[in-house]
Amino acid sequence: MPVPNARPWPGTPYPLGATYDGSGTNFALFSEIAERVELCLYDDDGTETVIPLRERDAFVWHGYLPAVGPGQRYGYRVHGPFDPAQGHRCNPAKLLLDPYSKAVEGDVDWDEACFSYTFADGSFNDADSAPHMPKSVVVSPFFDWDNDRHPRTPYNETVIYEAHVKGLTMTHPGIPEEIRGTYAAVAHPVMIEHYKRIGVTAIELMPVHQFVHDSHLVERGLKNYWGYNTIGFLAPHSDYCSSGQRGQQVQEFKGMVKALHAEGLEVILDVVYNHTAEGNQLGPTLSMRGIDNAAYYRLVEDDRAHYYDTTGTGNTLLMKHPHVLQLIMDSLRYWVLEMHVDGFRFDLASSLARQFHEVDRLSAFFDLVQQDPVVSQVKLIAEPWDVGEGGYNVGGFPPLWTEWNGKYRDAVRDFWRGEDERLADLASRLTGSADLYEENGRRPYASINFVTAHDGFTLHDLVSYNDKHNEANGEDGNDGESHNRSWNCGVEGETDDLEITVLREQQKRNLLTTLLLSQGVPMLLHGDELGRTQHGNNNVYAQDSELAWIDWDRAKDFEVLTDFTAHLTKLRREHPVFRRRRFFRGLPVKGSPLEDIAWYTPAGEEMSDEDWDTGFARSVAVFLNGEAIREPDSRGEPVTDDQFWLLLNGHHEAMDFLLPNVGAGERWEVEIDTYAPLLDNAEQRSVKTAEAFSVEARSVMLLRKVF
């Protein structure tokens, strides 16, 4: 694309970024510290045309080029002070990506020119970085959305599927090879069929903002597979586009969302607004560092040459600066209004709450989200921790937010691996974690329940390994969590021992059953229903290979597990008692002696304080009264459901259970038995009130009242 020979018009300071209007493109860049800003346009052979932006309003430099349109590559050079001791790092020799890029082409090749210092002696580096840098790309905002609508699935009806664009689809035989690992593949009909089969309602995509592969990984022949290294908060990652056409990633992403919405599936993005790919003081100068370092990043107050890091990545965005807040809010609105996504999961969200030093739930960021008419109306999910002091904040976010419930994960894992003193904690997690969320007016669905996620073991590995096996990462086992709350069932890793294999599959079913029958919002990790393994690696952040991808051929051996998962989500979908909008009260219903929930020992006696305090107790019967749901449905009508017994036996031996005479039920049909999952292939089993029956070791039974 040849660069047009045109003098810029003044243009406007808003919107920031490159905005094509059908005739030309307006360019706008914030920098308070800049003394001069140059817009650099690149033609197809790499020739650079420099256009000074002479207009500046409220520290925004801007200009309009009437002949520039979609596909045009560009970047900026910012002239200003280079004084690291004062926090200033302007260097016009470094081509800078637009923080508002809507598309990016190319990768950083990690030449020394990308840094503002020389490797040999740390002196100032004035080598031109442009030949080694990706370029921002002007995109067309026009797309035929037709009648696309947000599904707006209520939280209590939501089942989230956390997935990686590439890892999810890279080996699927039903997807054409040329589009595997792309946005188009995520919405391919065979994938939609799978989502519908297993009953998920929302696809939560791991980072798709444009990200950078870290230099230390590239040097070792690895990549930043997970993508938590953002450099463009408005740009869909270019490597996930099946087309080689410049800027086409925007159109392909929109096409993916449109196709998923047509099937009633929501799209949630895992977003990383807490840091960028520029790292600490030894990192490259790629964008914000060279634009206005002290405005964008948190610096150590009495040592402004260094970065205040609560993310473990080298830098943290300065959440009290108005232009940082504007960038994040503009990005969020863009993804909702222009890309039609349905929500966000915020990585290390505690960092976003650090307006000053401490984590403050009333920080400016949360104030902005609360009052924003667009962002406040989509799903907002916090990862409620960071690596800074006081950063673990499960239960500490404002009422509008839901949270990854790390306490749920820990309690469920510990119970099923046989830890003492976890029964009472498990009961709290099963019922929606009221101890964490009820006090500030939130509901059970504030708890995003999960047993596995991208960070850690897969479900298969959780029951197959006691220890992490991260040798492939080349970090001498120093990476990844060492305390995984896992149990290998007797042998480390894969085994031919049939008894252990059977137990492992049973443990998977126990974990999935607990997850999908708990109050709150369940989240499945992609491939868990397919037996996906990472061979004991619990930190595949750098493994863009078969080690991290779903093996769809292997999945054929786990059809029973896939069908069992589908059965669980169907039960949840059809029975509102498992997905209530309000917390249980454990109180009798008006005009009835029955409670909405009650807890009993295997002997059929109500659980006493002493029973709960018994450290070795690992078995309990839970009565769920579907006839005592107090909250109405979306049309104000009463909600009624069946009555159920949920029987959990975490003991290493079979236990006799006796159902007390509650619920006026005489016969109870077995809906789920994790010891014998293929109920559909056998005569339907049932049990009777006041008659003892056996629940196998380490298993769950769900009973539904028949009469």
C-alpha cells in the first residue's frame, strides 16, 4: 500500500487512536511529556513517511489524513526528555505502537535496537527500532452484524467454558487445517456442536488482546502461549487470524462472535489490564514507555528509574492516572460496542484496585465501571488476587462483580483427596459461599466456581500427579505452583493399572459432579471433559505445542466422561434447585415444616455442631427441597422443582446411608452415581426412605424423589 502524499488536516483529539470514517483517518495520541510527536506511515516495502502532528489539545496530539484508509501501517516517534531518574524515557529513535491500535501486524524480533540502552554498557541506544517492530494498522469499522444480539444469559443459568483459541482447535480433525487455531475455528460448526453437547453457555477466551512473545522465551525456542503479555488493548491478536490480509483479524473476530451468538453462546474475554509487555527498567521500548512512561506506569516513589510491580511481570499500570483509566474504559467499551463481546474476566484484578498502594475496593477504576452505562451491564469477573502485599481478596470486590472463587477450588480438591477438617468448608462452597458474598448484597452467582483452570493441572492430571513436572519449560522446576492439592491415586503419572485408572475416572466424576451441582456459576477448563493431559506440567504458559493443545484423537477414549459431563449440565439446566438466584436459608417454608436445605449424617440424623467439628468426617447427606425455592422466575412466577438427596462419601471405604423421613418421599430414584456412571445402560435404580443402602467409597449419589 503506497503512502499518500498529503498534508494533515488538524483533525480532532477524540477519539484516541486511528479512526477511519469512510473518507480518511483521524490520528490522536496522548502524551503530556512530549515536546514533539511524529506520525510514521509505512508502505509495503517498509519505506517510512514522517508526518509531524502539530495540533495539541489537552496533551493529545492529533491530525487527520483524508486519503489514508484501512490497511495503512503506522507508528509514532515521540520527542521529549530521556531522564530515567525522573521517570521519563522518551526516545524518538524507537518506533512506538499506538496504545489504541485496533490491529497490529508483525512481531518484535528482539534486536538490541528495540531497547533504549545498549547491552554492552547500558549507555543510551539511538539505533532505529522500526525495522524490528510490529506496526499498528488502520482498520475498517464497518461490519454486517445483521440481527446480532447479546444472549444475556442470566448468571444463574450460565456455564462457562475457559478455552484457548489455538489449543482448543489446533488438532480437531473436523476443522480444515488452514483455519485450525484461529477465531474462525472457535466458531466452526463442529466446535459449536461440541459446546452444545456439553451444555456450556459462554466461551471464556484466554487473552486475545495483541500480545508479545517474551525475549527470554524466544531465545529458548518457546512462545508466550497463554498471552498474558499485552501490548494492544483494542487489537485482536493477529496470530489467531486465518487470513493473511492486513487487519482481517478484526473482521474474523467479529464473525466468530456473530456465529456463537447465533447459537445462544456468549463470548467472555480474559483481559490483562494490570501490566504491559514492556516489562521493568530493563525491558524494551515498544509503546507507552516511550510515549509517557511516568503517566502510564507505577514507579517507585523515591526511585523513579524503577517500576512498582504487583503483577510479577516487571511493571504495573498506574491506575490513578486519568488517561490510564480512560484507556482501559475505552478498551472495554470498544470490545462491547464494536466487537459485541458479553463480558470480561480481569487478570490479577487486585492490581486494578491499587489506586495508591493498598487494594481499595472503592478505587477510581471500580467507580468508573459502576457508573458506566455500557461496561456495567456485561459480565464482570475478577481474578481477586495479585502478587503484592494484601493482594488476596476473594470475597472483597464490589457488588457488581463476580469472582473466581479460589476458596471453592481448594475446598473441593482437599475434600476429594481425603484431607481432614474440610467437610464444613465444603458445605459453605456447595451452597454458594454466603460467608464471602452475602454480606455486601451479592448473590450465589457472585461465586465463579472452578476446580481447574488454565493455571495449574488439568482435571486428568489433578488425579494423576502428586507433583508438577515442568521440565519442558526449562526453568529447573522453579515455575508453577508446588502445592497443587492433587492426588495421583497411588501411582505418579500414566499407568496400565486398571484399578487405579478406574479410581481416577471416578475422582474426575466426583469433582465434576460437585462443581456442576454447586450453587454459583460453574467454570469448566477446556478439554477436561475430553481427558486432556499436560503430562503433569502445571504451567504450560510457554508451551505452544501438543503438550498444551487438546488431543482430539485421545478424546475418543473418554466418551464416557464427555457424556457424563453433558448429563450433569443437563441436570443443572433442567433443575433450578441447583442454580438458585438467592442463598439457601435452611428455614422452614411458610405452612410447611420442610426446610429448603438440610444436612444429615449417613445415619440419617441431622448434623450437629459436633458432627461438623469432627475433623475426620468425610460423608454427608444433603436434602435439597425444590418445592421451597423462594425467589420467582424472570416473569415473577413461582419456581418449583423436584426434591433431591445429594450424598457425598469422601471416605476410602463404602458407607451405609439411611434417608430420614423428610420430603414425604418413599422412593428415590438414582440420577447420578459416580461409581457407576452408565445409568442409562442399566435398569433405573432406586432406594427407599428409612432403608439402609451403600454408597461406594469416594463417590457421589444424587437421588430424586419419585413418590
